[in-house]
Amino acid sequence: MKYQIEHTNSFYYDNDVDQSMNTVRLKPRTDECQRLLSYRTEITPASLIKEHTDIWGNHVETFFIAHKHKELTVKTISTVSIQKSPFLHLLQYTDGMRNIFHSELFREHYLPYLNDTAYTFLFKEQVDEIVEEIGEADDPIQFSINLMGYLHRSIIYDGLATQVGTKAFESWPLKAGVCQDYAHIMLGALRAKGVPARYVSGYLYVGEDSALIGDGATHAWIEVMVPGIGWVGLDPTNNVEALENHIRIGTGRDYADVSPLQGVYRGGNQRSDVKVSVTLLEQ
């Protein structure tokens, strides 16, 4: 599958802004299943971009605008090729996997993805409520699949129910939220049961006649570390494996590590607009 993605963030300020500094994480990754074919960033007013890779392996662009401006537009255009095949539902949790999963080396290596963060923390009684419905994590593969399905059934997709700063322990009682909330709750439950898992930011291609949800802006899902296999993506918003329709940008412990666009400025209030278009070029 080959896609073109156009992502435009526009900011409009009430008064002239005389300084702004911004960080962009919107460049899709290249890995064993995904290849970035082209990428460019267009900034208005024009600005020099500096690039680096963060501790989680994400591509980061930063820019500083020193002169006055009343609008800011950040547009990225990407072309990506993806080739993945579903397999998690076919995996058997073997004795070899179990030995790796319970080894001290495995736990130490993936410790950042086992610890709670402010976004992913769930109270013990909230985790117990979930486990009571789907069972214990004796088989972390099946537990992850069951958890994904349970959250999909239990949470209503509602863009007005939560905000960008809403935490998992706050959104779970609401049983409503957006893809970010689904992901944070799933991460909290997985980590509470000792399953290494990370947050994924990216895009979702919905296409025509699809029941998938999450193509209005950047999408979010999670990846679990399967012993001996590697990171495997699960999308609790849609109750599917993250396959050819899921375009990966960045990974981290939670949303804070992969926020698409962050900035500070000196001036008055602002309003913003986000437009994302994902076009299928080749199957």
C-alpha cells in the first residue's frame, strides 16, 4: 500500500506574535514494515528548521520565528509505502516466549514501557474492574487481544468527552473519549499486568465504505512487545491490528512523548485549525 499524507496546522493569533518556538513530530518512520519515500515541511512565515532524533527514535524538527506574525502554518507532505500481514491472532504463547517474558533481562530492557506515566496511570480498582471482565494476563498475547476488544466495546468514541490533557484514570469512568484515551487506558492496564507496551502516533487510512474511526487528524494506537517477535500494533479504537491502514509517525511512553506539534509564543490568544488528508496511491 502506498499513501500520500498532507497535514496542515494553522494558527491564528488575536495580536501580533513577536516570537515563537515550535517542535514538530510529523515525519513518518522507516522500519521493517514501513518505508518513507518522501517528506517535506512547509512553514509560513518561512523559518530555518533544525532536525534531530529524540531518545525514543522519533524524528524531530524545531524552528524559531523571531519577527512579528499574526498567523502560522505548518504543512507536511509525506509519501509512505507499507507492507504488513496480520499474525497476532495466529500466535501461540510458547514456553520459550514465557521464559523470555519472565526473565529479568527482558523486564529491565523494557522498563520505560512498564512504568506508569501521568497519562497512563489507572487506580488498582480500575485495573481490577477490567481484569474481572477479561481474565488475568497469564497469556499476554491473548490478554492484549481481549483487552483491545473489551475497551472497544466499553468506550464510546466522543470528541467532546475529553481534552488533550485528560488522563486514563479520568477517562475510564466516563467510558468515552477519543483514540488518545483508548490508547492511554489500554497502556495503563497492560503495564499494570506487567506487559510492556508503548504509545504510537500516526495516521489512519479509512477509505470508502469503512467502519474505521480516527482519520480526522493524527491517530493513536498502542504496540505490545511480544517476546521473541517484537512490537505488534493494536488499535483499541477500532478493535483491529495496526496493519496496512496504519501509518506510523512516532512512539513513546504516552502522548507527551510524541505530541505532533508543540510550541511557545509571546502574544495574545490563539485559535487553531487542523486538516489531514490521507490518499491511497497504490494497493
